[in-house]
Amino acid sequence: VRFSGQIFRTGLRTARVIGAHRAMTLADAARACVPTPADASSDDFASAAFDRLRALRDGARDLEPARASAIRRMPTNREASGSARLVEEISSDDVAPTSESESALALLACAAHGALGDGDVPRWSNARLSALAAETYDDGFKARGPDAVIDSFLEAYGRADAPAAPAASFGANAESDVRAAEIAARQLSWCLERDELYLGSPSRTREVVAVAMPRVLRALDYPSEGVRTSGAMSARALSRRATGFDWRAGPGAVLLDACRSALIGASAEVWPHALDVACALTGVVARDAGIEEYRKTFSRAIDCARLRGTETAYAAPLLASFPNLIRDAKACVAVHLDRLLPLLCAYMQSHKDDVAVGAASLVALVVENAWPRARAHCESMWPHVKRAYAEADGRSAVSCDKLRAELERVVELVQLAAGGEFTRVWKSDEDVPAHAVGLVRFLAALPATRA
């Protein structure tokens, strides 16, 4: 009876698709939703894909389950000998072959059109397709629970021929290869943003990370800016959401190194994601690898940020990512003050209120964690602090109050750390702007902390 019922449901599903779309099965509809390199630059693809995706949505509740159990990675000779690398290249010998299920194909179809967390829709798609992809995912996957999503992901990406950023080529096929890589990297990024992918057991999360890591690393290292952006977004989603995974192990160090490398010459699109991963993983990896990891991340991030001046697209992500890194690093940040403090002082003069306020707040945090070195930097910091305090008058009333409150906190901490040395600096300054007199009065009213 159970077998007959399965035949009936399969026949009914097929009949629905045949009646509406000329014998196109759900698997065919799912494949047709994913653009080819030529489709990615075509204006006609979106309209044709809408009908295919609608058929997929209508049959989403009857999708054939994924067969992830047949896609387990097979042990290799390298692993058997005990000398396996942290991330092995997947070859056809390492993966058990299997045919693609409707669920795995449907997941890739949704990934080709779904909007990312920031609302961004692929250029080959549109808002209508994106909304339809969300409905298909909700009906076909979320309704069936996390295991349905995990199984479909493992089947779709556990294969040797799974979507990934292919090797870069030159000549006649270069443009086509870049488009194919952009599509594949975008699909991976969307999949890794699904919360359900990480709601399984710890062993299932390890499977997800093991399958995703080689493809994330390949995208991060790809020559195309669009592919690298998707790779950085994938790295951020994976590291932030896979909380049940122990990132202190090898994969964490590998991903950290890849994201630090991605900071070099990073575009404004790559920078925030790569920096977030680097800052988040440094403290985790440093627990086993040592404080040298802090030095590498601080040095790389500060050097790259300084090359961009006060550009908001680079300053804002740094101000968002550095606080937790500094709290983890504590006194390890002290050796970087010669380069970090001038950068933050420049940010305090930014015409963007949020950047200026964030920079002042971060300076206070730096002084808190590196207070023994404050004495050596108090004289160089004072001109920037008083200027930012005076020019705060030109900002909105709310931003002016916030910035001045943060600057008062900065000088209070510096006074506490540097004592008489800082007192000498501000008391001997005869060039205090009228709008910064309030800051001097604030300092004068502080109780004596050191002689």
C-alpha cells in the first residue's frame, strides 16, 4: 500500500507538470531555472525562468527527497596514510556517484534567484523571481525541517561536478567561465545563509562545513571581483552561523588565512565580509595557535585600511569589526598603536557622523586595553581630539552630543592613564579653539589622579 501510494503521488505530480508545461518534470523545471553563462547576460531569461520556477513552487510540497546519504565523502589514500591536508581537493574518486534528486535541483534553483540577507537580487533575476524562490524554499524545504535542507545541500554540493567557481581561463572562454563562476558562487552564498542548514546535530554541521569549505576557498581566490565578493559573503555566513563547529581546528585557521589574504587590494564589496571573518576567527584560532594570530590580523587590516584614507566604505566596517577583536586581544593591541591611533584620529574628522562617533568610541576602547602606552601617545592625540570636539558643532545636535561625550570619555581615560604627562600637554596648549574650551574645562574639573 505504501509503495502504491508513492506511485500515485509521483504520477499525480508528474501529471500536474505535464499538463501545464508540456511534459516538463520538476527536475527539468529546476534545471531550467538556473541560468547558463549565456543566460546571465540575456534580458529574456527572467521571463522564461518565471514559468519554470512557478511550476517548481506548485510542486514544492511533493519534491522527491534528497539522497545525501549516497554522497558521503569516501576516504582517500592520503587520509588513510594519516597525512591528509586540512582541506583536500575533491576529485571524482573521492565522491560516490549518484543521480540528482528533485530536492537538490530545486535548492539550486532557489539559490539562483533568491535574495541575499541584504536584499540583493542577482542581476539575471528580478524581485518577482526572488519572491517566488522564497515561496518555493519555504514550501519545499523549511516546511520539511532542517534535515531536508541539509540533505539537499550535501547532495547538491557533495558531488565532484557540483556548482563551484571553475578554474580561471583566458582567451575565447574567459568571459563565459567568469559568468559561470559568478552564478555558482552566488548560489553557494545564498545556500550558506539559510539558517536551517545549521540546525542539525554537530555531526551534520561538520558535514556542511566540510562540503562548503573547498568551494568557499576557491571563490575567495578567484580573479573575478564578483566571485570574490560572493566568496567573502559565503565565508562570513559559514563562520558566523556554524556555531556548533569547532573553528579552533584546521579549517578555522585555513579560512582565517584566506580572509586575511582577501583584504589585500579588497574592493568595497569584499572588504566588510573578509574583515568580519578575519576579526571573528582570530580570537578563536589564537586560543590554540597563540597571540601571533592577533599580530597578523591587526597588521594586515590596519595596513590595508590606511591605504584607503577615510573612505566610509572601509572605515565603517573596521569600526564595526575591531571592538570585539580588541576586547579579545587586550594588551596585544598595544604594539600597533603607532599605526592604529593615527588612523582612528583621522576617522574622527570624517564628515560622516557615525564614522566620527565610532572612531572616538574605539579610541576609548584602545586606551582601556593599552593604557600603559597611553603616556607615549597622549601628546600626539591631543590636537586631533580637540579639533574633533570643536568641529562637532557643525554636526547635527544628536551627533554633536554623542561625539563630544565619547571624546570626553577618551580624555578622561588618557588622563587616568598618563596623569601628569597629559596634564602638561593640555594645560600648556595656548591654541585651543573657542568651541573646544568646554573640553579643557571638563579636564580641569576631573579629580587629580596622578601627580
